[in-house]
Amino acid sequence: MRVLEYVIMEKDAGRTVKSIARQEMRLSSSLFSNLKFQGGLTVGGRQVRADEKLQKGDVLRVTFLDVAEPIKGYSIPLEIAYQDEDYLIIHKPAPLPTLSSVHQSGPTLENALYAHLGEPENYIFRPVNRLDKGTSGLMAAALNAHAQQLLQNQLHTDAFVREYMAVCEGEMVQPEGVIDLPILEPQAGIKRQVHPQGRPARTHFWVMKRENGKTLLRLRLDTGRTHQIRVHLAALGYPIVGDFLYGTEHPALPGRFALHSCRICFIHPIQNVKIDLESSLPGELEALFH
């Protein structure tokens, strides 16, 4: 259970609970409403109203009270790159789906993290960004609704950097560039395509290695369209090795493809410090060049 506190200074005296919570503690409108009705806003152990005026020396205490649906834990080894009271950066293995759903009842990262954390009461999985089942690497998750909302506000801005490494078919001649091609979501199914009527999508890329008919790329996303890197590279004629949807399956990569989330960098919204983490290319992807 995460708790945040704000001490009322002289400059804040006379302001309402709602004003302090929304403006100084940066709670979203929907989260503030939920906390108000759940009894998650207190001063000196006493539940307070949204319009109550606060005085110098008061301590507004916000307690995040999650109510969760039952979930099954799966004991899958997880490597945690970073953890504090608000965030986890996880090395997601592949192939492993991120979320449970009606179509995905087996092990997922959601179940694995629940087990890793000791199956806590009222566990809710709160991913900040998501990775496809076949993609490995760094992924951010929040440990409470407030932290999730704050970091998701950074997600598609320059403050939140996501970089990937991909092994693609063919030896790309151009050393670097920007793929600026709109992506259209399908009416049915999951396969996307480049189309003039699609949503804007920009991917930066740099060639790191060319060898044995393949290219290792480093890529950075400006936008976060579903399957963006996979669609963009396939459209250029360099599909990701093993991409069964936009290219061809590879026997050395059962259930996955050669895409790896290698860097996450952001400003911690609560601690106001820079978090910058990297992950090296997995051995099974490096082996594709040999």
C-alpha cells in the first residue's frame, strides 16, 4: 500500500484538500474522486472532505487503496532492473504475453510479477508501456495508480525514451534514418499496415552491424503505435528475423522474433531523478549472425 504525504506550509494555508491534492500532489481527477469515496484522504487520521480548508502544519495523507480481481501466480524467474516504492523496470522474457485476457489464460508477465512480489493482497498490474509477446527486454510498470498516471503522461514525449535493437533480414545500405510512415489499424485481426489514412508513426534507426545477410539496428520511437517497428521495417523490405506476422518464422526463435527493448530512460515523476537503464542483446539474437 503506497502512501504520500504533503505538509501544509504557510503559503498553502486556507487552500482546500482538492486544490492541494490536484495541484501540488498531481493526482488525476478520476483518481482523486476514487480516493475521496474510498476514504483515502486523511489529515491526522481523520477522513477529510474535498472542500475542507487546510491550515499550516496539517499533513494531508493520501493512501492508495487498490481493489483487485483474483489472479493466479505463475513462478517464472524474473530479472528486475530497477525497483522502488512506485516503479519496477522488468526484463520481460520472450515469448511471454504481457497481460492476461480472455484469449490468454496461461502464464503472462502479469501473473509472473504477482508471484515475484509474493502474491500481495489487492495486486493490480499497472504497465506503463507494453511489449509484444515475441519481444524481450526492458518494460516499465507502476506499483500504484498515481505513479502509473504520472509516468504515462511522459510516455509519448521526449522525457520518456524507448530504444530497441532488432535483427532484420537483409544488409541495409543506409547507415541511419527516420521512417515516417503512417500506420493503419485493421478492421479485423491484428495485422497493421502502412497506409496514407493511418495514424502518424516515426521511427529513428541506426545500423550497428551488417553480417551474413542480416543487419543489427538500434531504433528509437517517437510514437507508440502497435507493432510500429515491425510494420516499418517490413515496409522498407527488411522484416525482423522470425517475425511470423510481417515476415517469416525462424526455427532458432520459437514463439519470438528478433526485437529487444534495450533502453528505457525517464525522469522519475515523484523523486525527480533521471532513471536510465540499458539491456544487452540476448544471446539467441546475437547467435543469428553466426
